[in-house]
Amino acid sequence: MATAFKTNPVGLEDILKQCQSGDLQLPDFQRSWVWDDERIRGLIASISQAFPVGALMTLETGGEVDFKPRPVQGAPAAAVARKPSALLLDGQQRMTSLYQTTLRNQVVETVTPRQVKVKRWYYIDIRKALDPNEVRQDAIIGVPEDRCVQASFKVVLDVSSIEREYAELMFPVTRIFDWDDWQDGFREYWDKRDPESAKMFRPFKDQVLRNFTSFQVPVITLAQNTTKEAVCLVFEKVNTGGKALDAFELVTAMYAAHNFELRKDWFARQAAMSQQRVLRNVASTEFLQAIALLHTKALREAAASEGRELPAVSANRNALLRTPLSAYQSYAPRVESGFLKVAKLLRSLRIYRVEDIPYQTQLTPLAAILAELPEPQWENAVVRSMLVQWFWNGVFGELYGSAVESRFAKDVVEVPLWLSGGPLPSTVEQATVRADRLRSMRSRLSAAYKGLNALLMRAGAQDFRSGQVFDDTVFFDESVDIHHVFPKAWCAGKGIPPDIYDSIINKTPLSARTNRIIGGIAPSAYLAKIQVGGDKTPSMPASTLDEHLASHLIDPALLRADDFPAFIAAREKALLKLIEQATGRSAYRGDADEPEQDVDPSPDTDQPLIAAE
């Protein structure tokens, strides 16, 4: 069904009165009111000159979209209890600013452009407003809560009483829609003192105040039959000046209408998951996506069993918005458990920190897959090895950097079938290892770069100096990171181009202390330093050090000979074999077609290590 809408001009005063009564409210996902003093004055100035200030967009209540409403900021308590007839989707900042400065009749709590909190009453300087040579915004004055403006410890403007307002020719914005009594007092005050000043109010009323009372605001009203998806899309299109609408905020508002506090539930689960370092970047929308995958998969399986048309398995925006509260409550505990299993699996792969995760996006389908696996199956060695193979194909295929939602859906369906004896999932099948990618892999932001570093640690790489393997204790205690094997300074001194010596082939995981020993000298020299030890440290046998080097897939003889070209050639082959073992795919060494671009924000955009067939 097409979204029905109508556009009508509505009087500004009528709209503000609807805000005050609660007949017009906000959907709960809307941000709080944040406009500063300067923008408030600019808005008042624009309306005082009958300049357009943009259309509003509202949504009729009572339809499919059942958001929890909340009154505009500052509305009276009675507005909270009222069921609104419409929700304001676009225009909150403008209407809240105008409501607070006009009808509310209380001091406005706002901020300066430098975000300093202030309290302001707003006035229109009658003289300046009537002067065509004055900038209108300069005629809109914000004064402190005590209504006295000071400069150099002296009061330069005092409007603390109605008589002082008359005397200073300052009209209070709170009287814009109710000026009759103020006008009578103004005339009486000036008739006794200066009849010419008394005459100023009529042109001020005609040229300024009537612009407020006659101001018409274009209002686009979305009908009750508007879908959640349409509301989300429309809101993003009209809200170009604000932040993009998060699906989590929409779902939060929908669940709140059923008295369920999604944020509170999410924060509790997030706190539990964040105890695992690798899960600290899991976002609320990613958690919802895992739930949506399981929910839509269950719907598809139910349709299949009943011979009905099969709905799609999905984790896109629409799927999140269609996830009922009952599905969230059913799947959330399992998804939380799934993410905790993800953390356990990543640790076994020697991925300990958020910044070392090749693809954050890959965690969502993995969590959904693990959420469905019963404990005995999850702990099975064969099942684990298959999950690991799927994981590395996603990483080295660089397949989780774009169009991820469609891949989510495929993997959540295909991987469990594969684990139960079915065909290979697309992520494993539609890939081929390419031998020409390693030399162009230079940035630590690249997924494949991070993956290869983890593979080396998982394969048993030992620190050159201590011989320790990089379990989680050593990793953090020794500040392990990826470092050059042939030092950067040495390579530069030999005229070796950075695009060669900075590749992953010339890098390996090492402790910070070992890297300091390496410094910028030749490998033969730093190896000698490592072997000699110190005053209280016995020398290391050459054979022992050679074992440490070999655990990094480094030929010790080539390193001791400072033979950089031979080292690069030999290690490239060894690393490629390591990747082949992890992915279960043989390397393609023939002529390549036009390569796909690396999707990571890094210089590593030459060629993918694994490309789709």
C-alpha cells in the first residue's frame, strides 16, 4: 500500500498550543532538544519578518506504527497523560524552541554557541525591530534569569518588571500571542511621559507581532497506514541536518509502547558481554541483527513446513523493525550466549582485542550461528574446525567488508546445514586463494593483514627473545604487536622501497621488549645481540634461536645472511601455505583478472587475497 500523506498550512499558534496540550507529541526515539541561544534568536527573527522556516512532518497515531510518545520538552504535566493525535517526526527543534520562548512563560534553559549552560528570557527591541537599517536578529535579545544584563559590573539593561519593559521599549516574547494587556499598559506608561513613544506600538504590532499570529507552517501529515519502514526512511530523508536515525531507537520506541525498556535490557547484556575484550564494540544494532536473523530464519522454516511461500532471512533495517517484542525476548538470551561463544572462539584464534578483529561485521552471523548450536555440538572438535575454516575464508576473502547483510542471511542458513553434513556454504565455496596479494598487504587496518598476524600466533609463533608463545597472558603482559623482521631503518638505508619492506611478509608478532632490541640494525646484528643475552642472562644457543625464528615461518639462514630478497621470496611461500591450510583452498597462481578492491579504509586496495569465482 502506498504511503498516504497530505500537506496543509497550519497556524503557528495552533501548533504550539497542540504541543502544550499534548495533542502533538514526539516519538520516543527523537533526540532531546539541543538548540543554542543564537539559533533560537535567529528563529524568532525569521518569523518576525514572515520568513519561511521550513515544513513540519507529523504522523497520525492509531496505525501500525505504535511508538511510545513523549511531550515536547517543557510541556505541562497534563500533556504526559494525554494520548496524542499526531507525532512530530520533523521540526522538533524549531517547535520546542518556539514553545519554550512563547507559550510556556518560564525561563528557557539553553546553551551558548560554546555549549555553556545558560537561562534566558527573550525580548524584541522595539526600536531596532522598526529600524530597516538594523539586522533583525540583533533586535532579538536574550537576557539572564533575573532579567538584568550587566557589563563591567554595571547593569546596562534592566527589564525585571513590566514597567522596566515599557521604559526600555523591550517587548517580551512570552506575550507574542497575548499582547493586549501589555499594549494597554505600554500606552498608559508612555502617554504620561512621551506620547510619540506611545505611538510606536501600532507599527510594531502591524510589522512584527502580526507576523507571528498570522504565520502559517506547512505540515506534511503521514496517514495512519504508513509503515514502520516508510517512517524510518522518510525521517532520514527529512532529517539531513541531524544524525541518521538508528533502527535501535525506533525499535526502542516501539517496544516502549508495550512497557518494555529495550535500552535497559540492552545495557545489561552489553555490560555482561563487554567483560570480554573482543566484544566491547558490539553495537546495539548488531545485537538486534543477530536476533532478526534467527527470527526470520524461524519464520522461513515454519513456512517451509506448511508449504507456504518462503519469506527471506534478513538482518536489514526492515527486518529489525518487524521483529516483535516476543521474538526479542525469546532470542536475546541465546544471542548473548552466542556472542560469548564468539569471544571464546576468537581467543582460541589468538584474537584478543577489538582492534585485532579482522571484520567486526562477521561477528553478527557467527553469534547467530553459535546461538543455535547446542553445547555438545559447539564443543565438538570437528564442528569447531569447520567454523574456523568458514571464519578464515571470510577474512582472507575480504568478503565481509561490503554487502554484508545479504552474506549474513546466506551464512546463517548455509553454515548450520554444512555443519550437519550439507554442502559448503557460499563464503567457503565461492573463493579462491590468490598468490599475488601478500606483497600489497601493508596496512594494519586491512582485515587480511590482521588475520595473518593472528594465524602466525595461532600456528605457534614464539617470541625471538623469550621463546614464549603468544597466549592471552603473554600477549598483554609483554605488549605484543606486529613488527618488522628486517627493520624499517635498515631497509630504507639499503634503498628498499617501502611498498616492499612494509608488506605483511616482512612483519611478525613480537613483544615490545624484543622489538626494542631489534632497533634499526641488520638482522644478523640483532640476532647476535639476542643470542649473547646480558650480565645475568646466559647466552642462547643458535639452534634455540633458529627454532624461535622458524616458528614465524622464517628461514634462519636467510635472516642471518641479511638476504632480504631471498627472505621475502621464501616467507611469501610459507605464509601463503599457512593461509591455504586455514582456508582449505589452494592458491591461484595464474594470470589474474581485474582485481576487486580492498574495502578497508587503508592503502591495501591492490588485490583481494581471495576473490569470488
